[in-house]
Amino acid sequence: MSQIDIQDLFDKSRFPSGWRLIFIFLYTPVGILLVLLRLLIALQLWLVAILLPDCNILRTFLSHGFSFAFGILVKIPEGEVKDKQSRIIISNNVSVLDHFALYKATQALTPTMWEIPTAMNNALGLQVMDMSSKEALIANMKQFLSISNCSIAIQPEFGITNSRVALLKFNSWPFTIKASVQPVAIKAWRPEFTSIHLTSLTSRWWIDVFWFMFVPYTVFTFKYLKIKQNPDCEVLVREVEKDIATSLGLQTSSHTVSDKIEFEKRYILERTQSRRFDRNSPNSQVIHSIEIQRMVRQVSEVLPLVPHNVILKDLLKTRNVDITIANILDGIVTYTPDSSQTIMRSAPLNQLQKSTVKDNSNLGSSSFQERKAKMIREARERYIQKHGLKNC
């Protein structure tokens, strides 16, 4: 797996830059009218699903209705046929409405815990299951496959990326259900004049759905890959992950959905910290400069090999010591070690520094709070050695 910066996997803004924003601005009145019309249709479909008894005709009607309400078009390349030997569909994750597009293309249902009318659930490509735990969900899916002719769709990334660089690392537990799976590669695109991204890093599902209704349409394309079989789920998951990534022209990565959640938290904290600096005050520039220099010293105490200009550059963006330290340790901020600082350090400090670098190589498996506590502890030891303090 390639070592890819996690920030490259996500868009922090859903809007394009440059002259293309003009087209979105001109389209906005039409988009708002389209949202109002589609919301009205979606509300009527909801009422129909509640009032009428569940049947195949109703599900088909609702499915076509929601296709218009969400502006979703599904295209399968000519000659592409789903192999019916496997009833577990494995795909990458590109949007919050993948489950609906998957149902339109493969008739496979995606597990959910939403309690909405059965006809509406199935029309959206959802199937209510017990999701209280991983074990309960696996048992529920096996039971569903034994009593139903429908397939189940699972997206083992469990997180949406920008689908331009790499996939999130697939979780292996979906591959314990069956030893045979049908990989499916999904792509989605929108018209060039409304090239609004399908999602952004901190977006919520209902905001993503709003933009589905805002743009004229969103096209999903599907490619069925060769069925994969292997009793070893750990081998099977890596084979399927590689096949889907290769089909999409993407790379695989070691980043998981947990890494995405942590990165999102850091980004939100960074953005919040930036807003706290009020630059309208006459003394704000002086205060800001003093505060930044203080934070540079704090980071330097913990990571003495990192050049001051590198620390300063990241602190100007994050305004937070913990975030900058985490960015450096996670490789988000790259640097060339400051050799002059290394020469000036005393021997005991050099030994501590080497130990720190060695320990940091294993920090990927530690939580952020554990790393923070460890760095504070090491910084305290350096401070005591530097000032010759005892009994501290």
C-alpha cells in the first residue's frame, strides 16, 4: 500500500475554484427551484409509502420517483452483466446515496437501522437489520440471505473519499459472511457547469442530499469485476480492494475510516482555533506574534529536530500546538531534520531524542490522546535536563 497523505483523500470544500464558480452562481436560481420541486415530490412519495400497502408495483413507482427527486442516473457499460453466483456485492464508497444507485443497478440491498416504511426502505435500496454490534449484523445478514433471494451490498471503506487519489483501507469483516464476493467499481460525475463535489470533509448526509437535489443530475457508472473467492477473508479483502482500486485508476492506502474521523476532528479544531484570532484589535498583531512564538518554542521542546520555520508555517495554519505536533508525527507536515540543532544538543539529550524518534515510528497504532500524553512527558524530561532541575 502506498504511503499517501490522508488530507489528499478528502475535499475540504465542495465547490471548485476559479472561473467555474461563475457558472454555479448563474445556475443558483434554477438550482433552488429544482430543490423545492424535488422536496415536494419526495414528501409526496413519503406519504404514498405510508398510506399504501407494500407491493412490488409500489416499490417500482417509488424507486422511479426517488430517481427524479435525487436527480440520479445509473449507467452500466454495454455488455456488463452481474454474475449471479455471488450474492455479496462489494463496492467503493463515493456518496451518501450509493445504496440507492447500487439498488438501481444490482437490486442489492444495503443494511440500515432506519425505521421507515418497508416499501420506501426497499425502494431506496435499504434493508433494516440489527446493527447493535458487528456480530449481530453478520448473523442478521446470513439469516437474510438464507430466507431471501435478494443480494446484499456492502461498502467496506465505511467512509467517503474524493475518489481521485486512493481508497480507504477495506475492513475485513464483511468478507467473513461468504467466501465469494462480487466486486463492483463505482464512479459518479456531475455536469461540468455544476461541478459541485459529491461531499466534503465535514459535510453531513442531509447537506449532501441537498446538493444532489440542487444539481440537474448525478450520473453513477458501474463496472462489474471478476468474482473473487477465497476462504481466507484477510487475503480476499486485499485482493478485492486492489481490483477495485486498479479498475478506478486509484491507489490503495493504509488509512482507515478511524483515521478519517481523527483527521476530521483535527481539521474542525484547527478551523475553530483560527477563528478565535480576532485581527480587528489594534494590538492583535503583536499579541498574535508573541503567542505564535511561544507555541513554536513548545513544539520545538517536544520535537527538537524539526526546523523552526517548518513549525511556524504549520502553526500559522493550525494555531494549535497539539495539532501541529500531530501533523508532524503523522507525516502531514514533511521536513528535513535540522543538523545544527542536533550538533548543539548534549549527549543525554541526543539519546533521549533518538529514543523519541524510535518510539514515534510506532505511534500510528496509538490514539491521539496517548501520543499527546507521551509527548508532554518527554517534553517535561527535556525541560528538567535543560535547566538542571532536581526532585521534580
